[in-house]
Amino acid sequence: MADRPHARWLATVRAARLLLHLRQEGVTDPDVLAAVETIRRAAFVDDPALDDLSFEDAMLPIPCGQVMLRPSTTAHLLQAMGLKRDRQARVLMIGFGSGYMAALLSQLAAHVYAVERYMSLAVQGRERFTRLGIRNTTISYADGLDGWPEKAPFEAIVLTGAVSAIPEGLSGQLVRGGRLVVPLKDASGQVAIVSLDASGEVIARQPLFQWVPQLVEGRAQVL
């Protein structure tokens, strides 16, 4: 019992340190930072041995051989989406993974639609979000590179993995004035966060000096 106040204090200090690091990395959107402060990353880590690392700017392993992106990468993707503070947006997230980024988005959007190619991650995600009381997120087991036409249009769409070409058809699932955010990998392997409008025109490009896993086409046939 005596250790619990110390553990809570230590978690608070680590969370504050992570927020300071994100600011130093160029994350300035107050709503994104508030979401990071609200959502505990450790809640999305399956291995208790990794709890301490959840407060670090580090990728973490998750089931199905996947990884949880670094908090700074996640925050830069969220910031690039340009969501307004009224939380009225409907957004599409391609690559659900652990659910951490979707949970952050749930703090910024009216509703989050997430597509995951691994069935087990989608099922675990639904169970986790029910436990956490996150109700404004819908998760589908499908090929995310097709988007989710039945739920379109969206104010914003974000890919959580890198691609070497802009997926066709996604911009067409945006509302007028919407934004598609893509980690785009060039021939040298360098990744940039590219933002496009509903017509497919590039409106912003930000170099990302961090490794981002490749987004794979199709639904996984196992796991």
C-alpha cells in the first residue's frame, strides 16, 4: 500500500517528462498534447514488463508481430490532421494496431472509424475499448487501403504505416476541405508526413526522421 502513492507520483513525473519531450520534438497542438496527457499509453501494452517503457519515446512490440509507434511519431501524425477543437469530425484511421492512437483520436474527434488487417487485433481492440469506456470508436477487420466507403465522407483520414505511393481512392472519401495524412516513403527509405486535400493535392510535407513500419495491403489470413 505504501508504494502506491510513490508509483502514482513516478507515473505523473514520467508523463510530464514525455509531454516536455514531445514539445521539444515540435508537437505544439494543445489538443494533441492534452490527449496524450489524458490517455495512459501503458493501458495498451500487453506485457507488464514494458509498462515503464510506455512513458518513453520508444516503439513497443504488440501482438501479430506489429509495433506501437513512438509517441512523437503518433503525435506528429495527429497534429498533421489539423482537427478543430469542436470535436465534430468523423475520422478514419487505417491501421488500428494496439489502439493507442485511436484512443488519442477519440479525444479529438466526434467518432473514429478504424480499419485493422489482423482480426485478433480488431477483436482485442473492441474488448479493450469496452473496458476503458471509449465508446466513440468503431473497429473493422478489413483492408484499410480501401478506406471505408460505407462510412465516408470523413473530415480526416490517417495512415499509421508508411506507403511508397499515395493509395488511390482515399482522397475521394474526404469531405470538401478534409485532409488525408500519409507517411510517405521515398526511394531512399526516408519518410515524410504528407498531407493532401480532397482533390489529392499535396498541401503540406514534413520530414519525419524516424522509422515507420510499412503498411501492408490486404487482410491477414492468419492471426
